[in-house]
Amino acid sequence: MKGFKLAVLGSIFLGLGLLVVNLGFAKEVRKDLAPVEAASPDLLVHSAVINPTPVLGEDIGKVVIAVVNRGNADAAASELRLNCMAEGCVQPMDCNNISQALNAVIPIKSLKVQEMTTVEWVPPMPVKWVQGEFTIVTVVDYTNDISESDEANNIRKESISMTSLKPISTAPPAQAVAPQVTAPVAPEAPVPVVPAPVSKPTKASTKK
């Protein structure tokens, strides 16, 4: 009887030992099978500016665009799309001309991790800024050829507001005329009245 109890206790301890080993092995297996985040690039339009600063009536200058790879893997060469949304022009054709001038596909070289590149683009035809509201839109990897960690940050918009200027008069400025000041006339002094001398009677005239 005593030997039977010892055998039962031994079996229980042996089962517990196997259970602990199995749990540890299973835990180790789950750790090994945990998904590892894949390395991928992340292209971003860092800035897009017009140089020189837009001035009403002046030619549109070059567009300077900076693109950076913020991912943890190198990015292959890609293309950037440049567009301009124009509205509020006095003449609709002016808005159309500016939209066509700022419309291009610009190649972007391959970028290493955390590398930035700057590209410049000049409109092929000279077009002048007119009154209106303009939005410069740049989209890097616009064809989605590169698998990125963040696909939502590939677009950037820059707003430009061009308002009318007050007309500058070309007429020469009128010369200021000094007001003519009339000196006050002093009142004439009163002429003193001198009484006529009274003649005294002579002694000859008093004798009779």
C-alpha cells in the first residue's frame, strides 16, 4: 500500500514537471514566431516654394521642392507630380494659363535612409502672376510604385493669395503753393486839430 502511494505521488510530480517544461517551450515558441516589423521607406515632400517670391504682374519663378526619406529603408527612384489649382482670376484664361504653366512630372533620385534631395523646376513658357487664389500641389511617388510605411504624407499643398494693387499715379505731384498772407494795415493815426490863434484887440482900435 505504501509503495502504491509513492508510485502515485511520483507520477503526479513527473506530470507537473512535464507540464512546466511544455509551458516553457510553448512560451519560447510564441516568442520566436512574433512578427517582425519590415523595413520600408517613407517619402515626404518637406517643402515647396516659389523663388523669387510671387509678385503681381511679374513672371512666375522657379519651383524649389525638397523631398526626404524618413523611413528605415532606402527608397528607389520615383516621380513627383506638380500641379496648381487656380481660381478667382479676373479673366478665366489667366487662371488656365497659370495652371498649365505649373504642371509637370519631375524625377526624384533614389534616397537613402534620412536623405534629402532638392529639385528645381522652371515653367517652359513665361507666365505672369495675376490676381487670384492659387494652391501649389506636390505629390511624391504619385503612381504608388514604392511601398512605404506611411502613404498618407506624400502630398503637400501651399497656398498663394495674389490681390490687386492700388494704381500708381504717373502724374507729377502738384507743387504746394504757399498761402499768401496779407500784412495787416495799421489804422491811420488821427490828425490833431490845432485851434486857430485868437487875435487880441490893439490899443488903437479901442480909442474913440
